[in-house]
Amino acid sequence: MISVVGGGIAGLAAAYRLQRRGYDVQVFEASDEVGGLAAVYETAGDPIEKFYHHLSKSERTIVELAEDLGVGDRLEWLVGKNAYYVDGVVHPLDTPWEILAYPHMSVYDKFRLGMLTMEIDVRGGIPQFDTYDDLAAFEDVPIRDFLIEHTTRGVYENFFEPLLDAKFGSRKDDVSAAWLLGRIKFRGERDLLRGEILGYFEGGFAPLVDALVDAVGEENISTGARVTGLDLDGGAVDAITVETDDGEAAWSTDAAVVAAMPNVLEELTGYDCEIDFQGAVCAVVTMDEPLTDTYWLNIAHDAPFGALIEHTNFVPPERYGGDHLLYVASYIQDYEEDNWRMDDDELEDAWLDHVEEMFPAFDRDAVSAFRVARNPRAAPVYERGYLDMIVPYDLADEVAEGVYYAGMASRAQYPERSLNGGIVAGYECADRIAEKRN
């Protein structure tokens, strides 16, 4: 029997892959529900994720999995309109003419930014098309230095710096240029006349998770089951200890896939991962009317959140009983920050006050619900030297034979974390187990 520690998307994917290769699997999830960051709220219609999700066209593994599970026909490719809030104005940034009209960069700034987004290096006046192919070449380059050299100071100060402040806060100067280049490669396809093309499942990501659970089998998934120990015998794992409401029990196992955050891996094995993680606070605001006509609104403004993501400008509000749903999102670098310490009522007052300041026509009475989700380790900080800190899939040399890692500190979650990366990580561990046992 193979044990999987964690019932998020990576753990479920590992279990699914292992079963298809003929192995008996048991998934142990400490919380009362599976899905991890894909967990949902109920609405007046379809469920909605507690933390915003969509797919890029580059995320192929999750699409293939959906097809294998029989839910591929529920995946829709929709237009996600983007804009930038600067000095009290929402500037759409989807079409070429909208970008040309953006007043906070010069024409030359926009040209250099455009060349970078197309991965064309125009330094020296001769276009080079392979400069950015190897992300590792930029792993130790500070993102500010990279942008000033490869675009302009205006591009950095008037476009990227506010975004980096929102994403990484006090850690922005630690971030690697490889992360930015990876984001450029990762992003979705763009329709020049409409905007970015992004994927979303009819009914949200819950149908995919439900299909995975059905495929793995509910009898092979234990919730409310916290793995508290890995027992090693002769340099190999041979049992795990699981704590439930009924007490502790030992399960014999031939291998263990830890599909959880690296702090769980450290608690179980002593393996010390040096990657720093940032927390996230994300509210879903239910409203009677829309706030904007934009899906993703980046903010260059002194607000306590980094983005406003109006989900029902991406997926029609009719899917949610006619309600309009808005994500208000903030990353946390320090757990002493107000956003982390405030309770839900305090957060609602503070955040909606700022929304009202940004949009004077906003009607607080139109808000019928304000639901807050918090995660202390929502995403890695992709600092310089990150590749040297990732956790190997197979930890035979570092910990013991039969110990594998498929959590967010794995190679599949570089240069950006995603549900697709979680599935890839789960598959990678499953394939390594199968290769060793064949």
C-alpha cells in the first residue's frame, strides 16, 4: 500500500496515477475536506473557490486529466479583461490601442515592455529571440536590475514596481528575474481584439476535484486524518502513524508521498526546506451589482489589498443566481501585518472603506456577504537562488527510501505555483515509485 499525505490536488493526482499503475493507495487529509486551495464556498448557483483560480493555455496536464476523468467538456475558454487602477482611473490594458493610450509610460517604454512580453531581446538594436529561453540563467539576477537593463526605468517604476509591491511587499527586492520571465511564459494566450484567454470549468473547479475523488474512491480517502509520523526500518519507510478523532493508529506502507507544505515534511522527517512562503488573505464579496467591467484589476494605489478580481466579469453572474462576485486579495509577508491580525468584521470594514474610496459610486448596501479565507503558506517567495532550494521528488538520499515529496516546494511549482503544477508533482512522484518497483 502507498500512503499519500495530503488530499489537495497534488495528493489526489498522485493517488490517481498510482492506482492506474496498479497500486493500492490511501490518502490521508488532516482537514475535513479535500481540495486544498481549490476548496469552495456555496453560492446562489454554482460553488466558487475560496481563492481565485483560472487556467492558462500553457497548463496542459490539468486539461488532459479533466479529459481522462470525463469532465473535459466542462472546461470553457473565456476572456479575462485586465486593467490597471492608477490615480483614481481604471485603465484597460487588453487591446493594442488601450495599451497605447495608457498615459503613465512613454511610447518607447511601451515598445520595450511589448518586446519583453514577446520574449524578444532588443538590447543593442539587433533582436535576439533566444535570450530568455533558459530561466536558470536569470536565477540570481535581481528583478529590478533585470527590468531596468532589459526594458527601461520607466517600465519598472510605472508598471512593474506597484505590481511587485502588491505581490511580494517587503520581499520584492529578493525576487529573481527568472520568476518574472516564467510568468511571461506561463500567461494565457491573448486575443488582440478582446483580451486574455483563460480557462474555467463550468461549475468551477469542484467538478474536477469531485471527479478525482470518485476515480480514487472515497473508501481510499480519509479526512480528519492527520499523519503524525513516518516509521523507518533499515533506511526505508515501512509505516505511518495517523491521528483521528478515534485516536492514533499505525498503517503499514511501502512508500509515502508527502503532498503538503514543506513544514509538514519537516515535521515528519526532519527535512529542512529553506524556501520562504507568503500567506494570503482573500475575501469573496457578494454584491447585487457589478463594481467594474474588468475581470482582473491591478492596483497602483495605497490600498490594503493588491488586486480586485471581479469573477462575474469573467464567468456570467447568471451562474451564481444573478449575484456579482468579487475577490479582494492580499499577500502577507509578516504575520504581524494588520490584514492577518484583523478579524473578519474588521477586515470587511477596512477593505470596503478602501473600495469606497477608490470607487465613490460603490454602494455598501449592495454587499450581501463578505467571506474571508486565510492561508499562512499560499505561495512561495521566488527569491534568487530558488532552484537550489526546491525539494526533490524522491527523498531516498536525503531522508529514507520510499519517501517522496509532491508539495508546493517541488520543481513542478516553479516558476509559478498552480493547480497544474500540483498535478504534475503528483504524477512525478507516482512515476518514480512505479519505476523503482518495476
